[in-house]
Amino acid sequence: MKKILILTPYSKPSACGIWQVAFNNAVSLKKAGNIVEIFSSNILKGTKEKLTKNDEFEDIKVKRFKVWFKLGGTSMFWFPILSIIKTKPAIIHTHGYRHPHSLQALIIGKLLRKKVLLTTHGPFDKDSRRSIFLKFMDKTYDILIGWWELKLYDKVIRVADWEKPYLKKLLVSEGKQVTIPNSIDDKFFENSKVNSSRTNRVFFMGRVDTVKRPEWIKYAAKKIPSIKFKIIGPLQGYNEFSSDLNNLNIDLKAYTKEEFISEADNSDIYIIASMRESFGMTTLEAMSRGCIVISSNTKGSNEFIKDGENGFIVNTKEELVMKIEYIYNNWEVVQGIRSNAITTAKRYSNSENESVLLSIYGNL
């Protein structure tokens, strides 16, 4: 039994892939008999709302820290240094490369002679609209800090293989790197099957954020009025997002795992139109229920979607409309894609990947 401290920029109820991965790790490590605690900022992602200082999920304690200032995006400055020392962990696992909390965790961990791991979460594929200042800061960080920071971690965990060349450029040796893809809860596979009947429903669930480009879905709904479209998720990055289209329902709320499964089981197609995706957990969650996924052309989606085999990749909103029409005009032909989607998603279940995580911890 080991005492493990996990650090992540956000925590529940934030709609955040990093949090979900960190929490999945915590659950697996606790199930293996370890004592696990999570530190995060006190910010609800995409808002100015502050969360309570202490919380607990599935018997895992979460301690949140005040954010003193931000440089933009997830570059938040919160200071868990004293709490790390008081916690006395045997292993520190921090999530997010170029995050101030990760650098703090590494320095304190090494001074305490503890093992420190990093899960990168694909920070190398950035939003093209990112400001020149933030792009300059990323480059400066890599040159002045990143190259030695990454060498000091006992293990650097990639979420996808597309990160390999970026880490190699930062002089991270092959032996120090390992891929543990973002994994989804095994509950998504319970009673999952392909139902050949069509519902004429298309949906997206996730952060309703500018980077997710929900405008593409609104465009598709306008072009195909015979199909019902639905967008569900907390609003982030917009002052408002609405529609007067009769065939598009927008519900700006947080949702549960069970609600996602229900929506997927009553839909034919899942759309993920992001400008960038490091991996794409909701995409896999939709695939696990046999939905046909149409994704924009991102590094994350290309990691596991083979165009025309287990989903579709598009480059423009016009292509998105054409692909939706193709699917419904060739419904019987595309049924194999739904079966392939479920098969693909199973490779990314928690049960398939937690053994790799536990093996790394066992060898530290």
C-alpha cells in the first residue's frame, strides 16, 4: 500500500478531460489498495465560479486551492507546496505539461526524494486562434524549463502516440515515455449493442465551447431540417449560445454518465467538430454505444478513427452535412461501422488500460 497524491488543474463538476483521466487513475489506484488524494484548483472550468475547499468522490478526498492569477487557458497559479509536504506522499502524479502546479509538484517531489510522474495530456496541439503572446510563452517554457523538467520526471505518460515526436524533440528518452490512452468507464459497455433501426437523431454532448465549434452542428441542422439535432453541455467560452431552429435542441447544462448513455442509445450519429482534440473521450463514449461518429480532422480523433471503417473524418462544415446525408442514404451499408466503433472503443476501456498504470506504479 502506497500513499499517492494526484494533481490536476480542475475537478468535478468541471467538464474536463484531464480531471476525468486523473479521477479514473485515482479509482484504479485506490482499488489496488493504495491511499489516494487529489489536489486541484478551486475553479469550475470555463466559469468564474469557485468550488468548495474540500470534497470527496467515491471515498477519494479532493482538496482545492485558490487561484491567485492566470496567464490564460489552464495556466493557473495555485500553490499546493505546503500541502504536498504535509501529505507526505510516496508517489506524486501530476497531470498537465506546462502547468505551474506540475512544475511545483516535480520540484517539491524531488526535494523530498519521492517518485514523480507526469501525464502530458497533449499540450502540443493548440488552438490556432491562440494569441501570439501565449504561443511565445509556450515556446519560451520549452526552451528554458521544459527540456530539463521532463528529464526529471520518473515517468512521462503520453495520452496518445501522436505526442511521441514532440517529446523526442524535447529530449525525452524512449525509455522514460509510455502511452496510456485516455480510458472510458466500463459502464459504457453494459448492454451495448447495434440497433439497426434509425432514430433520425444526431447529438453532441460535452463542453459547449468555442474550441468545440458547435456552430458546425447548427449549420448542419439548418441544412438538414428532416433530422433532429441536440447539443447538451455546460456553456464555456460563449456569453450565450442559442438557436431558433425547430430541429435543434440546445440544453446548456452539466450531465451525468447515465444521461450520456441514454442520449447515445436514442441517437444515430455523434458529432465532434473541435478545432483540436488531444484525444476525445466523449467520442469514444459515443462509439461504445454504437453511434456513428463524425469528427473534424484532429490529432486526437485520428488516433483511433479510421475514416469509413469505424467512423468518419471531415474537414469542413459542408463535408459534415454531406456525410450525415450519406449515412442516412446508405443506412444498411454503414451498419458495420457501428459494430467496428464498439470494438474500437473497448480497446480504450478502463479495464483494458489500468493494468499498464498499475504496472508502472509497481515498478517505481
